[in-house]
Amino acid sequence: MIRNHWRRFRGKLRRTQSIDVLQAVPTNDVTNRMRRQLDDALQQAYGSHWRTPRVEQLGSAIQLQQKRVNENEHDGAALFALLVLRGPLATRAQEQMDKHPQGFRNKEARVLELIDFNDAFVSTVLALREEERAGFVEQMQHEIASFCKQVGARMFSDEQWDAITRGLSREIAVYLGAIKEGFHVRMTSRREDAMGVDMVIMDRDSGRSLNVDVKTPSSYRYRLQDLVREGRMDEQSAAQADIDGYAKEINGHGDDAVRVTLMRVDPNEVGDIEGFEFVRPDMLARQLREMFSS
């Protein structure tokens, strides 16, 4: 199951931080408020040394900011500050995975740091108004890169950042599009996410629910190949799933087993995404109805 999360962050590792990321990026009210909350959390956690914390010291500031988020889970600025604080831990986790692809000590803790980062990314975007989402990917990249530099951490390479944003943008677009088309949608808990479930989508008419794992076209293809190699899907079923754009798998064992629907999100099938939303949500609705009817 860990491979599913690693794949989102795959990309050619670059040791140097992109200069473009640290160039001036226009700010908005959310970003300005985020910066004030970030500074406040750092000052409370580290006193006079708040400007120069190291990556391994960020836990206290994260706890303080998490408490602030818990008090107002719809505050985009608070969530954004939490995302920025989690950034260096996520880049450190990714670096360790790149160096030790066969596994390493504390692997599970590092994977959970990536999942926490994913959660903060998605929660931040969903807390924004539609007009605030325009250009927000660039703003996030700039702020995370700046903070990574401040604490002495590497930033995600451009390829890794692109992989992150492509994957999570699709998840967000499916969530928003499904709601707009009348489905009930719930983002999953960290435990469910670790089982490969991004969200639970319910058809209000039938009452049926699907545990959905949103995939880019490339990650969907890789997953089908994995299932065939593991003996969990035959070649004919994989070929049909490649045509359909969705497939079923069972993750876990016994009472903990979870039935998951892999969903390919391809612009050729569901249209383009702009500002984290589908331009044609009706195309998404058609694919969802096919998945529910299968």
C-alpha cells in the first residue's frame, strides 16, 4: 500500500532548489494572514530562535498550529500555515525514500508525514473560495520553498512538485465536481488513506457508496500492472479496466479488507481542470454513474 503514496511524489531528484520558486510571487489576503500565523506559531514555539528552527524541531510549532486549525477548521490561512510547517518534514521524508527505495528505519513514520502533508494540502485548497484558488499552486510552492530554505531543508524538485499537484488537484476536482453534480462525498481519514482510499462517494438515489482511489492516467496504468504482477487481476480484466477507466481491488485482509474503486482521471474522458475544478463536471458525473452501475 505504501507504493500508492510514494508514486504521487515520484520524479527525477534534483539536489538544487529551483531559483524560479523563490522569485517574487503576488500575495493575497490568505497568504498574508498565513504568514502572520506562521510567524506567531514559530515565536510561541521557539522564542528568540524562532527565525532559525531546524526541521527536527518543527513538531512543537506544528502542534500549536494544529490546535489553531482544530478551533477553526475552515480557516484557509490557518490551514495554509500548517501546510507550510509540514513542508520540510515531507521533503525530508521524500528524500529518505529516494535514498533508500528498499526501505529504512522509521519508514512508516515518514510515510505518515507525507500523508499529513497531503491532507494539509487538500484541506487548505478546500477551505478557499473559488476565486482564491486561481494561481494558488504557485503560491503554495513559493511559500513552502521559502520556509524550507529558512529551516535548512531541501525543497521538492520541480518534477516532484508537479507530481504532487497533479495528483492532489485531481482528487480535489473529483471531490468538488461530485458534490456539484449531486453526490455526497467525504474525504477519508488517515487510516482509510493508508488503505488506498482518497474519498467515499455516495449516490444519493441508490444509497450505494464507493471507496475511490483517484489516479492520474500514468499511475492508473502502473497500478493495473501491479495488480496483474501480484496475481490479483488477470490480463483480460486489466485490458477491460484500461478501456473503462475504472477498476475494483480489495486491499487488506479478513475483517480489515476494504473494497476500493480505482478511478482514472483523464482530461480526454472527464475534461480539463482549472482552478482545482472540472470545466465540465457533467463529464465527471457520467463516469461516476458508470462506476456505480458496474
